[in-house]
Amino acid sequence: MMIMASGRPVAVLLLLLRVCCLGATSPYFLVFGDTHLDTRYQAGAKVNCPIYNAVFLPCCHNTSTGTGAAGMFGEKQCDAPTALLEGVLQAGAGLFPDPDFVMFVGDITPHTDVTAFPSLITESWQRLYDAMDNAFPTTTPLYSVMGNHDTFPIDEFSPARNSKLLQDTVQQWSRRLTDTAALETAKVYGYYSTVPSRRTGLRIIALNTNFYLSGNIEVDKNDTDPGEQRGWLEATIQQAEANGEKVWVLGHGAPNGNSRTNFTEYFNNLLASLAEEKSPALPQTQFYGHTHIDELLLPRAAVGSAAVSVMRIVPLSSHYNGLWPTLREYTYDPATLELIDEFTYHVNVSRANEEGAVTLELFYSSRDTYGMQNLSPASWDVVVDRMRTDEATAQTYIHLRGTNPEAGLSPCNEDCRKQLYCSVAYTTNEERAACMQ
């Protein structure tokens, strides 16, 4: 059964269905990211700015020149105003007042403003945590990671260059992350691991993906373990296995395709090795952002083998480029720590600007849209395999990937489906090339 909301009456009906029938009593947590917050956004400022393409001066500032007037909650030409971030979190808290925790997958700062200096990055983090304080109880943990826009210069990161910025960033994280050991590690490297107070059998590993994103020339391409993250990751997983803990991974950019120091291949091999060993600490659940769209990746040991993990790339929480800001809710089994379902909510920014208020509407449930039993690697494997032969499944995935419910379904012929399958079912370039043969 397919569930997608395209209008307010449908969204209300689906929300009622969600509450009464789809496991509302299960524990839940929230995930969002790529807010690209513009603290200098000014409602009413010029929104059509031809000069931007010439000298990169952003629209929606009180110094912008051009035409039009920026709405209160955002414009597709601009990064997100604080009002949108506050509205999304407050609406989220209205629907889900007591999540076990919240995850933020990075990129708090704007990308339309080249003057995003460290002070602006720190201010953006402060705005995020202030917005959390105004929406959720102070006891609700927020697990954050750095994105490639959360460094200075953009994309460039090394612990030495970013020492002061790391200290200031982690100072904000400490407002809702109380694990002392995690904070000490994060202050040095930007990565950490922690155990949620409500789920002591779960270890969340928060990666600093800036160490391996391809644009980071601060990392020597011959460095086999930049930031000592690989060694730390393996040791943390081994300790989690010894403790009897399940492991989830949180990051900004998923290990996917080209990566600095071949991290994609390393990580894929690590997951395959843990699967072969039948390690109970194999991270079967992973959360990322970075691409701004709603995507799925299924790492596996070899071409044609079964998926060993699920990488969910959550869409952005901004209206940039006309995408719809989103917030995702996950329900899960507290005994097995397996995901039951994910519910993607979004904001119609045009309507919000007209009405002066942010409303979160249910866009779709993954389990019901794709007819899944749960969100395990095996369940997703069935869905992805179906994309190769069933155009409707491929069209649905492509439609949801774009976040805009008003966009129509595009045809997806056999070649389209093959390319889609190979891009989703594998993470390394070598595997994808073999899949396309």
C-alpha cells in the first residue's frame, strides 16, 4: 500500500492513521539536518538578486538588491531563516513531545554566503540549540555532527586548523550531550560515541565525515588514518560488542563513491567483515545527510550478495532550491533496537509564508509506501531489487527522493531502472561499474 500526502486533508487523515494504527506507542526519535541556517535572513528583503551570480552576495539580506520580498519562512533562492528552524522544531515538538533523542546530521551554516566565518558558524550552532530549548525538554538529548559547511574554509577540515572552531562547536553540543568522554573526544577530533540514557543497549557512533569527503584537501591523500578515526571506529565497535551493545552510525556525508583516502572502500569492507563474523555490533542502521534529498544506500560484501546495512540519507530542513523542509520520525523496537518504520514530515513553505505559521504534514511512511515488514537491510533489499523490474517502485522512489509532492512522476525505463538500482544497491565505484555491466 502506498501512503503519500499531497494536500492538507490527506495529510490530516494520514496523521490520524499514524496515531491510531501505525505504532504510535512505540518509542521514537527524530532526525533532521542540512538546515543551512542564515542568521542574517531578513523577511521582506529582496529575493530576486541578479548580482548574486556575479559576486556571490546572497539574497534575502537587508543589503540585497533586486526585486521581490522574502517570506517569513524562506525562499528557494535563499538559505533558511531562523523562523523556519524554530517553526519546524516547535511543530515537531507538538506532534512528538517526548522523543528518546534527536539527531542532527550536520550543515547548520549557510552555503549562499561566502562570509560564513567561524563566528557565524558558532552563532548558527547557538541558534539551533536555542531553538531546541524553546521546543523540547532540556533533558532530550541532541546528537549532532559537523557538516562540510560547518568548517572554515568550507570543505576544509583538520583538527589543527579547526581547533578553536571545534572547541566552540562542542561547547554548544554539550548543552544536550552530557557524556564527558564523548565531549572530550569531540573537542579534539569532531567525532564521538555515546549511549542514550533511555537505551543503554544502544551505542551511537557519530563520525566526522569531513575527514573523508573528497573536497577536503587538508587531509593528505596518502594518510591511511586521518584523525585516527578508523582505528577509533574499530576499537569502539569492538568495545560495543564486548558490552553487548547494538551500534548505530550517525554522520554527515555517507561513505559513497569517491572519498578521500578511499574511505568508502574501507568502510564497506569493515561492514562486510563484521557481517561475515556475525558480529552483533554490526551497524545495520546508519543516518546521514549532505545531498539534500531523500536517499537510500545498501552496503554489501560483494556484487550480488545480500545487503548488510542500511544508510538512510535524510532530506534537508531548508527550502533551498525549492525543496520542501523535512523532519523525520523513526519508531523502533526497544528490545531488539530494530527500526519499525520511518515517517517523513514536510513543510509547504509557500503556505507557511501566506499563513504566518509552520505546519508539519505527513508526506509518507516508508513501510506502508513500499509494503515492508520493517526497515531491516533484508526488507530494503527486497524493495531495491524490485526497482529493477517494477517501474512504479522506481518512480515512487525517485518522486520521494525529490521531497516535493507537487512534482509529477517521471518515466523510468529499463536503463533508468538499472542505473537507479546500481546507484542504490552499492556504495563503491567498482561495485557500481560491475553492476552496470
